[in-house]
Amino acid sequence: MFPREGSKLNYRLIGFSLPFENKKGEYKIEIATGHFNDLDSFEKNITITTNGQKNKIIGEVPSFGSQYTWRATYMRGNSPVKTSGLYHFSTGFLPVVDSAKFRERIIQHSEKHRDAAIFIDALGVLYDMDGRPLWYMPGVKYESNTTVQPRDIKLSPMGTITYLINSSVYEINYNGDTLWSKTSDKGAGKYPDNAAFHFHHQFSRLNNGHYMALGTENVLCKLPSGKDTGFTIIPADSIADDTSSAYKSYSKKSTGDLIEYDERGNIAWIWRSWQYVLNSNLKYYSLNLRGFLDMHDNAFYFDERDKTIYVSFKNVDGIVKVKYPEGNVLNYYGNKYSKHGVEKNVFFHCQHAINRADNGDLYLFDNGCDTITDPKLLLLREPADDKDSLGVLWEYTCPVIDTLNKTGMGPNPGGGNIEELPDRSFFVAMGLRNSVTFIVNADKEVVWSAITEHWDIHQKKWTRVLSYKASMINNRKDLEQLIWNSEK
């Protein structure tokens, strides 16, 4: 039976599993706000009654930080056949679900998407589409203007929640119980500085049950000595001691990796970006910019049906298409470097959240960092062959507007993501300073929008929450799967 007697829940949307089952009738749960042990007091305070055809019913209680008493009744027609005793639970409380301190302010409502819900990274809160908090991640403390917050919180294919924080990755259930985690992973290096992969930006559960994360590892890098050569990279795990005189001209740097783990936490597959760099035009990057190539991988998309992976590299405005599991690069879209200079990619700049639509088209959130342009959404057609090129099928310029002061906020400073919805519209999160979430359809009409805010006690006004990403549970079925999975 759930919720368990005396349990303290981190959510208001609750899965009630009833203590008896009979397929010939209907079930009813009644909930009263408060802790009651006698029947008369309970019945006088019943505020919620919910019916269902099965002995599993979803019910929503009104507030966090409250006590509740409930009972279940098996009905046949309008007559009760069997009634349970009184059971008790309470809802927990964190400041992030206090509407006087934090809010998801809805600018535009949407009846069509009423059954959806969204995760806001910085707060660790799941909101309904009317801006009401439904769930919070236990233990999360919001601190403004800090990166020590959950990132990439989203629903997994298994009906669980994945996220990363402080270079560690986690999978939890609806109750907040940790199901799988990785704080770092030992590398193959022979000296301490190469001891671990540090996770960042994105962590996902795959359909095959494995996990995939972006990580970094240390390498030794030597900048070009002449005008016609690229830089040199030596993998740190290939040497015994990086302090010897042979490596004095090298600098220790971090490069990005894409790492797959099995359910036991063992490395099942890895793709190292520096290996690709040494065999591509990107080796000439330092000739043009006079520095180490920090490609800054910030997103990936694994098409498990097609066995291809797309990795986004912000600092070269590039997307690498990788064949899985072979690891060879099938294509590269982005800035091209040579001995003579750089040929700029004209489609996107500082892109985030690379994805692939069901019909095979690519789509991304083009952040436009460090430019005077606003962020935009892009739907891209991949080239059909070597003679073809990348093409823009659809684009939408995001309105970067401070709706509190009615003034433009300028370029988006970073973060953000985009998700295709079943009706081919897009759920979009404009990260960090803008922190606007919205849904836009194929006709470029915004059909739902919201702003995440907190009350600044010093300025005495509502200000933006600096959230890196947001993600969406786009239907009731997936939301209920998450709820019921917590009872296993």
C-alpha cells in the first residue's frame, strides 16, 4: 500500500495504491488535511475525493509542508462494499517550493499541453503547466549566481530521473532515492592527475539500459612551432611520468570525452575528442587563434536506432556525427580550419542541445553567445551525399525580452535546450540570464510561455533564476510511469 503509513513525501502528485482489489467495481479515495485518528474528525475535514476504476489512483494534495489523512473505499454502484482504516502521510518542504520565494510565472497558458510538466534545473523542481510545484528534489539548495546546482534534470526512458551536479551523475526515482550514481571514474593514466573523468553538461539513460555522459580527461599538449603545423597531443595514459624533461614544452590540458557505462558502472564504450582533432582540420585551430583547442563539448544526441551519435562543440561552432560503436566520424558541420585561416560556419554559433527529430532532421538551440544576435531555433537537413551540404529547413528567432522591465536583455549568455514534441512543436528553455521557457509551433506561434523567478529580499522585487536548462514530461502517461515506478 502506498503511500506508506507515516511517510514524508517530496511531492504533491501522489500515487495511491489501495489495500484491496476487485475488478467488478470502482474505487474511491478520500483525503483530509491534518492528522486524524477518529472517524468523525476525519469525515468533517475531507477536502479531496478521487475515484478510479483500478486500485491505483493518482491524487493531488494542495500543499507542501502539511499532514494528511486518507482512506480507501471499494464501491459497487453508489454503495460502499469495503472501506479501509485511516492512513497518514505528510508532504515535506524546501524553500524552492515556497511560492513567496520562488515561482514559475506563466505568461501564456495552453490548454493543449495541460497534462505536461517541466523540470527547472537550478531549483530541482517539477512544475505543472500552470506554474504550481508538483515535486522537488530532496536536498537541493538554490543559490543565486552559482553553478553548484543540478543540471540536465530529465525523465529517462525507464521512468526514472537523471541529472548531474558537482561533476557527479545520478539516477533517482520519484521519491528521490538514488538508483545509480558515478562521482568520477578512474582513467587508465599512470600518474595521479589523470585519475578521473569529470562529468559535465549532459547525462542520459539510454534505451538499452546503459548510461552516457560527457566527461573530460587530461592530455599533454604542445602548441605549433611553425606556421604550417598543427599542435601535438599526447594522451596522458601513454606516459609514465609527465614531469620528465621530455615533456617540459607540453602543457597539461583537459579534453572532452563521451563515455558509456553499463548498469554496473563499467565503461562499455568511449569516444575521445582529441583523437578526432588530430586527424581533422581542427588540428589547425591553434594556428588561427594561437591557443589550445578547447572544443567545449556541451551536448550529445544518441540515435540508438540509426547507431549514430551527434556531439556538439560550442567553441568551434561544430557538430560531429559519430558512427556507433565503431567511433569513426561520418560528418562534421561547423567552422573549418586550415593553414590559411578559418572558414566560419554561417548556420549557428555557440549551439546547445543537438537533437534529431523522428523524421531524421536535426534541430538545435543556437545560443548566439558573444554576438549581438538573439538566440534562435534551427531545424536542419543533413546532406544526402558528399556533393550536398547542410541546409536550414526552419528557424525561429527567440524574443530575448525582460518582461519585468520591458527592455531587451541582449545576447543569451549560455545554456538552453530544445525538445521536439509529438505535434512537431518545440519546447524551448533559454538558459541562464533569460531563463524563459516556451512552446512554439511550426507556424512560429508561441502557445505557452513562463519565466522562472525568485524574490530578491534586498531589491524587493522578483528577479530571474539563473537556470541552465529545463526539460519537459510531455504527457500524463509518462508522468504516471514515473510516479508508479517509485513504488517498486
